[in-house]
Amino acid sequence: MEHEKNLAMIAALVVAAGVLAFLWTVILRILGGFMIWTSILAILGILGAGCGYSWFKWNNLRKAGAVDDFSFQPIFSVYFEMPTTWLVVAIIVSSALLLLLLILLFVRKRISIAVALIEESSKAVGCMMSTLIFPIFPFALHLLVIAIWGTIAIWLASSGAETCVKNDGRNTTCDCSTSAQDPTCIFVGLTKQESTIFWLQVYNLFAFFWMTCFVSALGDISLAGAFASYYWAKNKPKDVPTFPVLRALGRAIRYNLGSLAFGSLIIAVIKLIRVILEYLDKKLQTTNSVVLKTILSALKCCFWCMEVFFKFLTKNAFIMMAIYGKNFFTSAKDSFMLLVRNCVRAAVVNQVAGILLFLGKALITLGMGVVAFFYFSGQWVVDGIPRVDLYYYFVPIIIVLIGSYFVADLFFDVYEMAVDTTFICFLEDSEQNDGSPEKPFYMSKNLQNILDVKNGT
């Protein structure tokens, strides 16, 4: 009974994380600008306070005649009684504060654009609530792919010809060249065709990478198509089509499966190469060749960067495919050049949206973790809620943390796709249209005011 109560509490906390993630998207819609500017001011305040305190400590220690001694000290806090330490800290913090102020001075207008885009993305999510439920579909497909991959991997690992010996019943191996009374055949293992099995496992792993990337791409283009239909609707939300996510999914299945498969193939190949490099790295751990280790480390770094770049490229290509329906190469080229022409805007929007999404994930995950700690450690003080007494209470806490982060990540992945799609649509809108009756802007009034443009009459 106690076990069932604990499982129910874990499930309740994970569900609560999903509710909080939904409420966070609502809060972003209402208070997105306030939260962004408050975060910026808080960072400036922290840096300013750190700057003033560092210079204050350096000045006091210098006047007191403190001596620098940077030899090894068993107590680390001794270094903070030296004026040079605080001088270095003061210079670093002051430089960071000055750099941040300069950045804000030059990109303040773009921050306003980022705030407006985030608020517009929140409206799109609020108008199409089905987008918050849709991630269950690709998640189920991911589970299916994992099950198929695991089944094949286990089947390959257990394949091979069996090896048996004859035994005379007295726990000794009989000599098959002589007669033996009542010999029995005992299974001792499998003789594997090691080379064939190995390469089949590699192929199975590659297929797993390809299929998981393909499922993710299918989910991305479906959400992008839904959010694009919202942005390009002249009268929102009246002109937004019914069942926008299902319509976008149908278009992707009918017209874009080949492009999705090709884009996923690129990522899968890079992932497989990274796995091979990790395998070689483990094999070369016993070697003393510095040159080989350096080359391998450089290759691992290069392919990690390559994977990050191609994930960024393919994601924006899928968004452009959802808007125009063109092939992968054309969409990738158009989206990349569009972002290059607006690189500063892209950087600001990504950073601002990234900060907000990170804050949301961190607050929800840590909040549920704190609640789980007080409950499962027996320190619960709320009347009407029974206390529990677990010896290994950190296990359910870890489960709650992982589950809360996973659920919050599902919600915020939708929100991130909404921001990315709205941003691409906004850039296309601002470049292709001029506000004339023939080419009116589709952006919101707030964005038009920030850009100091408006639709003509």
C-alpha cells in the first residue's frame, strides 16, 4: 500500500510539472516582455554589485597593507585576502558589465523584436492548443523505434551456431573416439561469426539513428506548418485553418517524406561517425601516441561542431519546407541565406528565447525536486498529507527530477519551434512585403510599430 502511494505521488508531481509548464507558456504570453527586461536588469544589477564590491575589497586590502603570496596555500580562502585577487576579479566583472552594456546599447531594438516575437509565439500556441498534445505522437513513434532497435540488437547478439560437448554423466568430458555409456549433449555457448555480427550491429545502430532523426523531423515540420499557418493568416484567429497540426502532418507525409529522410540521413551519418570515433578513442586509451590522441580529439570536436551546425541547418530547412513546400536543398539554402542576412537578429532572438526556456525548465524541474525532497524525506509539514519514511528517498526524488524535466522539455520544445517558425516567417515577411495593398505585412501591429512600418490603405 505504501509503495502504491509513493508511485501515485511520483506520478502526481510529474503531472504537476506538465501543468506548470503549460502555465509558464501562458505567463510568457502575458508577461513575456516584463520577464525578459527584468532578467536583463537583474543580470546588470548582479554584475554592478559584484563590480562595486570587488573594487571596494581591493581598495581596503591595499590600504591595509595586505601582501600577495600566490604560493600553494592549503586553505583556499587565503587567496581572497590578497589585493591582487580582488583586482583580477574586479577587472573581469567590470569588463563583463561594460561588454553587456555595449551589447544592450547596440541591440536594444532587436531585443524588443525578440520580445514581440516571443509574445506572438505564445499567442500562436494559445490559439492552437493541439500543438501541446501533438508531441505525444512523435514520442510514441520514438518508443516504437527504440523497441524495434532493441529487439534486433538482442537478436543479433544471441545469434550464431551453438557449441555442444558430450558428457558421460559423471561431470567429465568423454572421449568421443571411444565408447561411453549414456552420453549426454550439454550446451556450452554460441560460436558467432564475429565480423558479420559486428557490422550488422553497426548497420542496426545507423538505422536507429536515421529513424529517430526522421521521427523528430516529421514532428518538427508538422509543428512548423501549424505555426506558419497561424502567422500567414490575415485575420487571426479566424483565418487559421481547423486542425492545423493534422493538416501540416498530412502535407508532410504526402509531399515531403523524401526531403525529411534525406535531411535525417545527414544527421544520422554524422552521429554514426561520432560513435565510431568514441569507439576508437576507447581502443586507443592504452596507447602512448600523443599524435593519435590529438588527431582523434580534433576529429571528435570537428564532428560535434558539424552535428550542431547540420541540426541547425536542417531544422530551419524543415521550417522553410513547411512554409513553401520546396525540396530540401532549396529550403536549406534559402533559410541559411535568410539567417545570414539577419545574423544579429537571429543571435538575439535565440539567446533571449533560450534564456526564457532555460529559466522555465530549471524552475519547474527544481521546484518539483524540492517538493519531492520534502515529501519523500519525511519532512512534509502540510496538514492532511501523510508523511512517508523511506531509507533511500533519493531514488524517487531522482525519478521526479527526470520525469519533470522530460515533461517540461516536451512543452518547451513546442514553444521553441513556435519561436523559430515565427522568426523565419517574420524575416520572410519583412523582406518579401512592403506594406502596400499588393504586398501587405502579415506581422502583428506591435512588430510593425517596432520596425516603424505599417500597412498602406
